[in-house]
Amino acid sequence: MASLLFCGPKLAACGLVLSIWGVVMLAMLGIFFTTHSAVLIEDVPFTEEDFKGEALQNIYKLYNQVGYNCFIAAVLYVGIGFLSFCQVRLNKRKEYLVH
């Protein structure tokens, strides 16, 4: 029978911890970007064309886009965390098997 175990216990635990940290950090960044936090203006990729016409609305659209990208990355970290959690469980089960 083929095993789905492809990483060791330390790597699985490290992946789990890093994914939890990534989800928390990216979710907070997503919230702050979608509420248009002024502190994060340096991280918004605007150009000269964004200041023409409805400048404030264009900048708010860019803030929202960056916030949505943070939420998407947080969801990817949730998937990696689930995969790492499964690897931790498979490693725990492997400890109890008799060869």
C-alpha cells in the first residue's frame, strides 16, 4: 500500500507553525488593507495614471485589490496548514505501527 507520508515529523510541525503564523498575519494585513489604512500606503502599487480623474476612488480600488490578494494568500496558507496537519497525524500514526 502506498503511503501518503512524504515529510518527517519536524518538517510537518514546522510547516504547521509557519502556516498558522501566515494565516494570522495575512488575515490582519487583508483587514487593514480593505479598511484603507494610511500606514500601508507605501505597499499599494499605484502609478501616475491612478491620480487622474477620481483619484481617491482609484487608490481605494488598489487598497481593496491588495487586501483581496492577502486574503487569497491566507487561504493558501490554510491549505498548506491542513496538509501539514495531516502529515503530523500520519507521522504520529507511524510511531505506533509495528513493522
